[in-house]
Amino acid sequence: MPLLLSPADRVVALVAHPDDAEILFFGTLRRWRDAGAAVTVVIATHGVHGISVTDRDAGIRLDAEHRPAESAAAYAGTEIDVECLGLEDGALQPDRHLVSTIEEVMTRLACTVLLTHAVHTGNDHQDHHAVAKAAVNAAARIPGCTTILHGQPIAAHHSVDGVVLVDITNHIDGKLKALQRHQSQSGRYYLGQPFTRHRSAAPGWAKLPHQAADGRCFEALTPSLMLLANPPERP
Ligand SMILES: [Zn+2]
């Protein structure tokens, strides 16, 4: 499926935690920014509870600025904007507060293309579910938001079901560097090189094996079908 973005597009990558956007679609965002679209990463929570049990036992604490600053560093020099809504992580609910908070930010950014988490996934993080549900709900009231794309769940054993494959071969090294910016999360398998390379090869092997055999790297996205039935009209 061709997915053409133009300088008139305003992409909002709406995620739950400070490292999610890099894991799900760092290369995609870089490509779309290079195509001239405005791109903003919006992080719902500050992520202070994203700390390992070992670190917590060692007395390490995070403040509300720590992890959003790591995200900002991940996008330094890319012309991609990053903002954090400062909500508390771990117990997000797709309730009126979350939906209206998201609606406000999407309206302010004049979002035409929304990227977010997968909606229906068994063992993905509970905050990912909440953000995806609230974002889809809010997007229905954003004039001009004609495309919603969902990243693959982060769970290691989830099979690829994306139908939009974005070739990120030229950005895989940058993606690995961006993931390393999340120093407070170091040691987590899903930020490391083996998992990231595997995850970027898997969509190719599933859908485009010839390209996978050539070493191409991908990010897989799943569109919301309802909105695809509504052809984009852009200024
Ligand atoms: Zn997350």
C-alpha cells in the first residue's frame, strides 16, 4: 500500500512512554520529516515508574523531567519536535480526561496523520492499550485527521501483522543510537541491538522476503480500516 506524505501533512506520534515512539516508528518519522511533513512526538506520561526492581532496590529514583529529556536527546538534530503531557504512567485509563487531553493536543498540532500503539493486543503494556483507545476516540473529532496507523506491539513474541511496511534501512543505525539515549532504561532487551535488528527484519521476512534477504530493515504499521475508507483531502 503506498503511503505518500507531503509537506502539508502534520504527523503526530502519540505514545504512552518516553521510549515508545523510537521503538515503534523512529525510522518512519525520520523519513516523513525528510519528505517535508511536520512531525511531533507526543508522550503521554513522564515515565517515572519505568524503573527496574533492581534499580529501585538500589535507591534509584527518576523525576518527571528525566525520561522526557532522554526522548528529546533521541531526536536532537532531526527537526522532529517532542513534547510530554506529563501524566502518570502505569495506570492510564482511556477515560474522559485522557481523551480530551489528547484531543486538545491533536487539535493544536492540526494532526493529519496519527501514529499510535496497537489497539487490540493481548500482552502489550496496559498504558499502550489506554493511549491507543483514547487516541482513536479523539481522532474521530479532529477535522483533517484522515489516517491512523498503529505500530506493532512491543512484546517480543508477537507476530507481524502490519500491512504498511516502511523501509528504514537508511535509518536503522540512527534508530539504534536513539534507543541508546534512554540511559535510565539501559539493559532492557527491547532497546538493545539484537532485538531491534530482529524486529526490523521480521516484517520483511513475513511480507517481502526478497528484500529481507537483501538486508532491508522495516517498521510495520497497521492502518485503521475505517478511516482508510475515507480518502484523504488535503489542502
Ligand atoms: Zn511503553
